[in-house]
Amino acid sequence: MKISELFRMVKDSWLMDVRHLTDEQLKYDRNKWIKKFGLVDKDDKYYRKDDEVATGVYTIAILMEQLRRNYEIHYDKTNS
């Protein structure tokens, strides 16, 4: 995949999905969420590369919007 295509995908995700989220909807640790709920083992019968790419693109768009609005990326600082 070309970097220009990846940038376009992130921009499209931001335009269609992320920019309309409320501050409250954006106030979560996206990386922690991915580790807990979003990872599918590559050997799993439900694994699809396209889903992994879409999840990564959406995650980057979320992190960028957190940074744009709050000047920081939200990380859950608790040990849970």
C-alpha cells in the first residue's frame, strides 16, 4: 500500500466517522481498547486483513482527533 493511499483512508475515516464524535465519545484509550477487544489472531478463522487495516485506519483517525481537540492522546493511566 502506498503512503498516499493510507493518508487518504485516514482522512476519509476522519471525515465520515470521527469528526462528528463528541468529546465524551473520544475520551477513551483507543490503544487499550484495541488490545482488549480489537485484536484477532491471524490464525483465527474470522481473521480478515481488510478488517485489520480498517481498524488501524480508524484508530489513527481517533488518535489524531484526540490530539487536535485536546493537544494530547488519551491514555488510561490506571493499571486495569
